[in-house]
Amino acid sequence: MTPNLLKLENVVKHFPAKGSLFYSEAGTLEKGSLLRAVDGVTFTLDPHRTLGVVGESGCGKTTLARTILHVIKPSSGKIYFEDVNLTTLSYGQLAKIRPNMQMVFQDPYSSLDPRKRARDIIAEPLRVMIKDKHRINERVKEVIKQVGLEEEQSGRFPNEFSGGQRQRIGIARAIASRPKLVVLDEPTSAVDASTQAQILNLLRQIQEEYQMSYLLISHNIDVVRYMSNRIAVMYLGKFVEIGPTEDVINSPKHPYSAALVSSVPKPDPRARAEMVEIKGETPSPINPPSGCRYHPRCPFATDLCTQEEPKLQEVEHNSVACHYPIKH
């Protein structure tokens, strides 16, 4: 049986809330509140597969991505990469694994160093692995061509490229070390629709060629559907549903998943009547609701939902955290 490439067990990432490091008005030092950005996430990702993580802005998607890559350290839980527990490794040990775990950032404008030329940006992760400058230069030329740029463009600075071209440079940097896992954090949100399609097709071609795995962070259901084998729906720091892409989209079991799927614009104007409305505002991650975190906005909530937090349970092909999963 093929082992998981990536495995998370009850991963938590909390941040001190604003003002939590100061003395109270009474002059006593009190324990501050916590912002629960990621609050007990468990999942696996197999080799050569793509898991899409969807949810509203502020639900913890990007924090989860950065925690997996140890850009920020988890508060608790375990993160396994090829059966190695990353949370127990020293900085030096992590450095040896990092070439196998790369990231394409959301904003191609701020994620590239404006003082460096494109070829130096792409070569940066290679210098950790390869000391031979000739080999580095050859690899840079190779990936520049793979992402659809011309070799003569490699001497330009980021401000001389369009948004789509900058994102291609970011992709080239991420794949230069031939990683086994690439985290894609909203890779097409900062480009126009036509460029978006080109970037997604490029990412699929690269994945097929290198047989790598993707963790795709997005709020766009259509993008995730096109790219992913499985989808995880995230709400207020937790996964509320996870399963095969078509099962989650065609027959969502969690009310929040159903609302997200129904919000995708459809060409048929009559389909508007089928939209599931999400009422109210997203609760604060500093003071999340008791029981099910979605219950203040859920049309099916009961007293049980306000008191007892649902655990992920198998419902047909999906895992759902709901006391009353939708039946189709």
C-alpha cells in the first residue's frame, strides 16, 4: 500500500489576540485570548494527487498552508511528510527536507524580490542543494522554458513582467528543486480570467510531468473542481467536510458545503432559485460558538448543535462534521 506523502493529525495553530500581552486595568497580568486560526485539522494527501481546500476568507486556509510548510510552527499536533514527523525536527533537519516542499504564493507582485532578476529568483532554492553554478544555470533555463517564458527574459526584474508572467516565475521557483509537494495558495486570484486558465493548465502539465502532489488553497469552487482529486471544506479553523471532488460538489453533506457549492454562478438564470443562503456574519475565531461552529448560521441547527461539537464521520463517500448531514 502506498504511504501517504503528507499526513496531519489534529494540527492546531493559535495566535495571541490583540492586547493579550499587556497588563489588565487592575494591574494584574492575565492570560490573553487566542485567535484560533487552525483548530484541530486532520487529513492525508497521497503521492501524485491534489487536495483542494475551500472556504470563506479568514477561515484559516493560508495559515494551514504555512503551518504545514513550517513557515510558522504549529501550536500542537503532528505533521508527517513521508512518515517523518516535521514537528520534532530541528531547523537544520527541516532545511534538508524543504527542497521537497515548496509554495506558490497568492500575490505575484509581493512574493518576488524586486531587486533580483528572474533567473536569480528561480535559482535561489537550488543554491541550497547544488554547488555547481553551471548545473544551476542549466536547471534555471530548463524551468523557464517549462513555464512558458523565454530565456532572454530571465535577466529582467519583476517589475518588467505582467502579473501572469510573474506568477510563472513563482511557479518556476517552486518547481526548480523538483519537489514532491507544492502548496498553491490562491495561485490565480491576482490574474485575469484568460491568464487564470493558462496558469491552471500549466500547473496540471507540470504535475503530470513531475508526478508531484498539490495542496490547493482557494475560495473558487470551479478552480478546485478542475484541479483537485479531493476537496476539504474549511470553516472557522476546522474541516467540516472532506471527500472526492465530485461527491462533495454534486452531493454535499454539510450545510455549509451546500451553501458554498450553490453560490457558484450558473449560466441558467432559473438556477438562482436553488441557491442556499448563508445567514449572518462569520463568528470571531477569538470567541467561536460552542458546539458546532456553524450552528448560528445553519437553518437546520438544534439544541444538540449548540451544545456538542460534531466529529468527522463517514457518510457515504465523504467525511462530515455534522449532527444532521444532508441526505440526497
